[in-house]
Amino acid sequence: MQTESAPSLVGQEYEVEVGQVAHGGHCVARTDAGQVLFVRHALPGERVVARVTEGEEGARFIRADAVKVLTASKDRVEPPCPFSGPGRCGGCDWQHAAPGAQRRLKATVVAEQLERLAGLTPEQAGWDGTVMPAPGDKVAKGEVPAWRTRVQYAVDAEGRAGLRKHRSHEVEVVDHCLIAAPGVSDLGVEDRTWPQIATVEAIAATGSNDRQVILTPRPGGRLPIVELDQPVSVQRIGERDHAVHRVHGRPFVRERAAGRTWRVGDGGFWQVHPKAADLLVEAVMQGLMPRKGDMALDLYCGVGLFAGALAERVGDQGAVLGIESGKRAVEDARHNLQDFDRVRIEHGKVEQVLPKTRIDEADLIVLDPPRAGAGKQTVRRLAALGARRIAYVACDPAALARDLSYFAEAGYRPTTLRAFDLFPVTHHVECVAILVPEKPEKPEKPEKPEKKDA
């Protein structure tokens, strides 16, 4: 027997007072009937007309866009991007907020997640409550930094490049993305048509002139001849195997960070902000304070960024084990770190590989898990290794807070936490938490002397 679905509220408008910001790029409001609205394109304290975009009668919450601002916040600015706004491009969440206000909104979200999911105040987390901009990202009110070195364009039925609308497969055709880094914009992806192509990912490496596009053809589609405004290598995603295949040029780009050059192939993971890799390495190493002779783990290690920084600091008497699930990333990590005999990179999921290593102790651990976090079982296994310090790099404050609660159950607490605005104009924020055991069970090891040639 089928039950009738509740009447849709899409298109319904409500005049509401906007409350606090919530995780996800929206603010919370309530209708006169008490139904919760998640409102985009609004700011705390404003009075707006909110039009429902998703939801039905009786739902726990409904989604809406602020389509008219009746009372504006002092932090509101005219969105600099002509493609931003209700029903438009979904790439940016805070085009309508001044730069400083964006960081305060993100700080509020981080604090709320820590309190709600980990039971921690900023002081208990060792955090000063601020979200710091990356070097060079301080811009005037009404401007946005051009920071995104990797942009995935969607292509509409007419072959025009654009970006997805919020929570939609529809394409907002654009002629210029304001947050795209100059190296991406210089390719001119938006100026061309892409027949039979579904997506075009454009990559501009940091520290080299490498440029790359990765094309995903539509089912049965053929690749066009790629002629862009700058020299570029081309790869495509296979229709059957969904793997990355070289068309012409290098199958990788060369990134530069932490004093080294890093090979990143198949469009593999690399920090999108050009300053992010150096900034995060610095924060992690300052927090871990590696010593000569330490045994360290780099989990979800990607192409080896943190493993390389650790290897330089633990010396010949130390050792570093990296674990990464991406096959191509493992190949790149082994290539990137081949000059370090003390580094070993294992392929597989952390929760599966780590038990097989039979490692029962470590001095230092750094983990940079995917957005979902590490999870309770992995956290428990890491805590059992008795590390002196653990660095947790997180791109999602909710996942970080959940995992911090698991670490607390296992006897670890954060001693410092730093938050960085590495995704300006979006709701995303990067955090680095340094954890220490509540009750150290063993004395800290003295540094081992370096080997000396006879």
C-alpha cells in the first residue's frame, strides 16, 4: 500500500529573522510555525524573504535561499561574482560576506562543532578562536582572492563550460571564475566549446609551469582536439574503467612545497590553495616537534608530503611509514621519496594495512583523512601505539570533532588547534590539531645521535 508524500514546499516564501550560522554554508531560521529553515545567501541578524528550494510539510528542516534582504547585516557586501546568488553557481557560499566576516563565520562553525560533538570549548582545544587567512589572501571588502589551482568545470548540452548549481546537476555557464588561480584562468577553458565532453578538470601546478586538463567524455563521446591558450598536457577518464589515461604530454604535474618537488599524477590529491602545502607542513612540524631517531607514521599520506618533512627531521636513525589507498599516489610517493632509505610507503586502506604491519608503537603520527574522518576503530588503534604527539589535519570540522571525542575516550587530548582559511569564499575550513596523551606512560626518549662516517 502506497502512502501519499507530504505536500512540497518548494517555492513557498517566508519572511524570517536569520539566526546563527550552521555548518554547510547556510544560516538557521524558523518559520512562524517553528519549522527549521537552512537559508543560503543570508547572514546572521538579517531579516530576509526566504524561498524554499527543498523540503515538504512536516520535514525536520527545509532548505531555502534568501531572495530579498529586508534588513542587511553590516558584514554584507555586493557579491563580486556575477554568477553568484540564489539559484546560480554553487561553488561559493559567502560571496555576499566581507572577508573578515567569512572567517568569523567559519570560526563560529568550528567552535560549535567542537562543543556539540567533542564537548570542548576553544580553550580546552588549545585554540585561540580565530581562523587565519593564508599569506597573501587578505583582500579588500568586496574582493575575493584567486586561489583555486584545480577547477572542475561541468559542460552543458551545448558544450559550454561552467560550474554546477548548488545541490544540482544543472550547469551555470561562466566566462570567468573569480576564485580560479591565474594559471587556471590563463588556459581559457571557458572560452571554448567542449562537444561530447561531460567535465573538464583544469590544473595549474604551484612552483612549476605544468598545466593539465582531465577530460571526461559523455557516454560514447569522442575527445575533441584540445587547443588552449597555454601549453597543457591532456588526460581522459575511461568510460568503462573510470581510470585516468594519458592522451598527450606528461601524465603528472610537478608541485613545489617544503623545499622539494612533488610528482602528482592522474589528477591525484594535492592541496588546492597554492600556499596550503607549505602552511600545513609548517603547522604539523611545529606541533609534532620531531626528534632524531623518531619512528613516525604518515597516514592517508597521498604523494608523501608529510612523510618527506618527517624523514628530513627524524634523521638516519629514524623511520617513517606512510599508508595510502590510491595506487597512483603510492607510486608517486615512492618516487618522490626515493632518496630516503628510512621511508616506506604501503598501499591500502589505513584500517586494513596498519594491523598487518605489526607495528605496536610509534613516536609520532600524522593523519590527514578524507572528509569523513578516520573513525572510532582507527582512532583506537592509533591511540594504542602510544605516540608522544599526534597531528590531525582536517578539512571538515564535524569529522575532526567526532574523532577528537574518540581520541578523548582513548586517552588523548588536543593541546593546540589552529584553523586556516584555505578555501576563501566557501564554507570549508582547514584545521590542524595536535594531540598528546592525558597521562604519558613512558618517559620521552632522548634524541639519538646521527650516524657518522668512520
